[in-house]
Amino acid sequence: MSFGFFFIARRVAAWAAVFIVLTILWDELPLPDVVPFFLLFLIAAIAVVSLGTSHLRRVRMIAGDVDATTVASRQRRQIEIPLDADEAFALLDAAIRDLPGVVHVDTARDSLQVRARVATQKPAEGWVSRVLAFLDGLVRASCGRIVATLAPGDGSSRATVLCEPDTDAWSDWFRIDDGSNLDNAEALARAITRRVAEHRRREQAAVRQTETEKELTVAKLSLLHAQVEPHFLYNTLASAQVLTRHDPQRADVMLGHLIDYLRRSLPRADESMSTLGAELDRSTAYLEILKLRMGPRLQVQVDVPADLRGVALPPMMLQTLVENAIKHGLEPKPGGGTVWLLARASDHKLAVTVADDGMGFNTQNSGTGIGLKNVRERLRLTHGEAAHLAVVANFPQGVAATITVPLDRPLPPPVPAADAEEAPHA
């Protein structure tokens, strides 16, 4: 209470000093004594007391306490914004523009500064109201300004906000802002805090969405990995059943290849990636089964350097290309044909090709089937734009499908023939 009394008394004293000076100057000049300075002082004193009391009450309502900091007409805030400079500046600018009463905003993005003018009093209507507004305007600041400067940091920024009357500092002895600058400073701090919280919620929602998509991706990859074509399994078991009656030895070989194929096809919970060697062994087991079924109609040629077998490769992709080559290329072709499995590494990339000399592209096989779509989607999910699948016509007939994936690390240079150990002779 004593601080509020001192706050009001100081401004009444300032106005009293002004009127005393005016009275002295008037008396020194050869002018008629018609100016009622004392009456004007009484009006100004009443206005100061009334508006000062209103100012103190509003400050107490806004801040909950009345002290030298809260009653001041010039308010300063430092607000930490946990964003980089560009995002923090955009957030600060938007928060200032949304304040009530903002009539003009100047933005200097290069210097990370925002200036704004804030109207705090509506214009009066009618001559009586205008006279009262004029007297009120002598004591109350009718317009304020906001100056906000951003200091960028390492992943965060600090905003320094000044809310003050649009007059020089000496006028604070005579004029009262009715708590408007305190209100603007508090409102701006709340707005920035709210916007930062919203930004964090959006980030968390995006992270949750990404995690959900990742889980769905892993589930999709696991499902594709676990898929074994039912018709192939049924046909192989039916063929093995027939062979057990007429050629038990071939039936035993077929079941052995089937067991090897199924063992390599079962998904492993701890592995999202396979290797070229593992995928090649799976596809070879698959082709060995089909060779027993198709006989001389199927020939297989494999050309994969041994140093490439350990290169990481998404599972089941090579198998999908091999199945397409058999299903769409060689099975419909009278007399069958050959499947080639090739692998080469260059420019930090691995290229794996499955080619055939089968039926080639036609109305039933255009290179855009579900299996190939799955391969392209899995390449995108695993490697993004760094991997791709190319399906082209083979010469002189057939189709060649090539998967290109990035190498995790450069391959060691090949050992020169003169330095290599001599291979053992049979």
C-alpha cells in the first residue's frame, strides 16, 4: 500500500512542479492574470490519482503483486525459445501480430528484429468526450510500442522483448499506461509459450506417426519375408509324393531342397536385412526343386563373385525376381530356357540381375506386376532414393530385372593373381 501511495504521489508532485514553473513564467510575462493554473492543477491531480489507482489495481490483477518492476510503464522480458533462429523468429513474429491492438508491424528478418505499435485507447466522439479525452491523454499513454530482438543460439534462441510507451523516458514521471505494457509483455510471453508447446506437440505427433509408420513398415517387410507361395509348396509336395512311388532317390533330393528352401525362407526376428549369399542360396534351392520338376526345360547359370556374398540385401527380393522369371518367362515357353543370376559391384553400388530367355514382355507380363511393385516398395522403404529396380527386355528374348542397392562399405580391392595363394589342385 505504501509503494502505491509513493507511486501516485511522485506523479502528483511532478505535475505540481510543472504548474509551479508555468505559474512563475506567467507572472514574469506582461500577460493578463486569467489563466486558472491552480484549477488546471487540481484537474490534473484528480486525473493522476484516479488513473494511478486504476493502474495499481490492474497491475495487481495481472501480476498478483505491486512492486517497482510490475508498476513500471516499460516492461522487459527475456524468453527462451527452444528452436533454431528461423523457426523462433517466425514464431515470435506471429505471436506479436496476434496481440490485441497491434496496428503496425515492421519485420527485419536479417537483423532478427520485430517492431510493432499498439493502440491502447479508442478515439473519443463528441466535443465533451474529446475534452475529457484530451485531459485524460495528458496523463494516460495512448499508444505503446513493442521491440523484440532474437539472439540465435545452438539449437535454441533467446527473445528480448521490450513493451513501452511510444514516448521518451522522461514522460514516465507524468503519464501512466494503465498496465497496458505489463499486460502486453505477459500476453506475449504466454503466446510464445503456447506456440512452443504446440510446436512440440506437433513434433511429438510427427514422431509418433513416424514410429507407427516404421512399425507398419517392419510388419509389412516381415510379412513379405514370411510369404511362401502356396502353389509352389503344394506342387512340390505333390511332385515329391509321386516321385516316392517311382523314383524315391529323386524324391529324397527334392525334399532336401525343399527343407533347405523353407529353412532359409523363415523370417528371423533379429534380422531385417539378409545377405546376397543367403538370398542366392535360397533362390538356388528354389531353382533346384524346379529343375527336378521341369527336367531339361530349365537351365540355371550363376555368376556371383565370392567377395559379394556378404553384401547386405533385403530378404526375398532376389527370390521374387527368380519366381517371376520362371512363372512368366520359362514355364509358358515350349521347351523352357535358362535363368541367369548375376552380381556386380561398382561405384559403391551393388547390381544383382535375374535374366531369362523366356516369353519376354507381353499383355500378361509387362513388368508392372504385384511382385515387382512389392520389390520397388521395399527398396524405397529400406534405402529410399538410393536403390531402384530396372526391368528391361533381354537380348535376343526374355526379360532382365536388375536390383541396384548402395554398398554399406567399399569392397576391398581384388588380390592380384601374383600375390594370391595358389589354389589347391584336385
